[in-house]
Amino acid sequence: KISGSTRSDSGRKARDTFASLKKTCRKNGISFWDYLKNRLLGVGDIPPLSEVIRAAAACG
């Protein structure tokens, strides 16, 4: 068994998606776990990452 591997393509895609989400949150100064909790609970305190990225790009 190789550490960090998945058993299926679906598992690999899920792992890759969460890794990408975590990296994007980090780049934008957002806690990954706070963002995930916010999305799952529907709180809305943290804007969608698409808005965060657009705002950061506009600031240049």
C-alpha cells in the first residue's frame, strides 16, 4: 500500500479537489476549515472563492 493513495478515480478526484480548494484558501488568507464549515452550514460569512479571487485580481 502506498501512503496517500486512493482506491478509485473518484477518490483521487475528491482528494485533488480538496487539495486545490485548500491551496486556494491559503493563497487568499482564508482558513480552509472555516471556509468548508461556512459552505456546508450555509452561513455565508465568507464569500464564495470566485468573489474573493475577482476582488484580489481587481486590486492587482
